[in-house]
Amino acid sequence: MQGLEHFQEKWEPVFRPKMRQTQEARAHSVSDKTECALVADPPRRSAWTSLLAFVLSFLIVVGPWVVRNSVSVGKFALSEEYGTVSLVERFAFDRMTAREFLLAFPYCVPEIGPRVVRHAFGADAMARFQWDQPESFFAVGRGQRDALIAAHKRLDPIAGELVRLEMRENWWRYLLVNLPLAWCGMWVGGLLGLLLVPLFACACVAAVRRPKPLFLLYAAPALIMLGLHAAIANHYTRYNLILIGPFSAGAAWVIARVASTLTTGRRSRSDQPA
């Protein structure tokens, strides 16, 4: 033991500085590597790799549906005249009157709107918006579809001519009618829509001012589908359930911001001396 203590006392002053230098060198090496990793450019993927990944993802989602159509209806395609059928039925809404156009905005507000419109303007004021009524837009569009099928057997071959004829005669009506149809299709969630829709609008305004482009990017597909369904389908909310995600996220964000502001205000008032 005495020999070890003597060895330590003799050689410790010699080796300790070298050990310290070694430790510092290792620390600097680790720091330099970490810094290089942080500032270095991320590995770049080629554009072809990204394109291939997108195409494969698209095929994984759409492929099974196309195969199903091939087996069920014998056509390797996304749909069998469904798009043309929906468009023909959508054209029936272009016959909407100015009164129906204006009343559609209060009428489509969930729960409250139909009662107010029926009480103020009569039970039949918006009867053509009800799909199960004999003279509804849905019934008129279906009648036009059946007549065209009886005359031409298939609708896809004459789809272009139908669109050109409608746009030549009613293009301005078609553009205007998209507004109430999108408005009516927006109110997903029933009564919850009365809360979700205004909060989502506030979230979009906040996202523009802050700015928060990722939220707008997240909401863009749902809003595009809302406009698309108004343009080629109808006003039923079941087509726009994709809005539930952006609506919920926007509402949660606004509620969290309001709660945070209120909490901060209370804390600042409580910290003030009496």
C-alpha cells in the first residue's frame, strides 16, 4: 500500500495534465461532430425518387378500387359513368330561383335555419332542396339522367356535349349556384357545426396573420373538395366529412389560444401588488 501511495505521489503530477488534455480533445471532437451534423445539409433525394414514391402511394390507395371496378362492372377505371351522372344531376340546381338562392344561406344553418325559413316564408319555400320531394332538384336531375340514358344508353360518350350545352346556356347560373351549394355542404357535424365553422374561420384568419401556413395547407384539400362537390355534385354534407379534421383542429387551436390569453391575464393581475 505504501508503495502504491509513493508511486501515485511521484507520477500523478506527470500524467494528470496529459489525461486532462486527452479528455478536452475528445470533448472538442464530439462537439465538432455534433455541430457539423446540425449545420450540414440534409441528404438530398433525387426528384425521380420522390416521384416514384408518390406514384406508388397513389397506386396503393387507388389500385384496389380500380381492380374492384374491373371485377364488378368489367371496366378498369375509377368509375362507371358515376361522374357524368352526378354532373347531370348537378345541372338541375342551375334552375334555382333568385328566392331559393337567397334563402339557401339561412336555410342551411343547422337546426335553426330550416325552422326560421319555414316559419317566415312557408313550409314549401325550400321544398326543392329536400331530396325526397317529388319536384326537388334531386328528382329533376334524376329524371334528366334517366331520360338521357334511355335515349343514348351511355352518358360518358356525350358528357362533353352536355357540358358545352349547359355552359352555353347557363354558365353564369352554374357559377353562382356553386356558392349556396358549398355553403350548405359546409355544415358538417349538425349542431356542432354552429361552433366549429365560426372557430375554423377565426383560425384561418389567425393563420394568415401570424402566419401559420401549415394549418392553411392542411385545410386546403378539404376546402378544395368542398368546392368540387358543389361544382359537380350537390349540397349534402355527407360528401364533405373531410372537413371534420380541419374544423376540429382550427377550433381546438382557437380555444387553446383564448384559454392561454385568459390564464396569462389572470396571472398578471394576481402578481400585481394590492
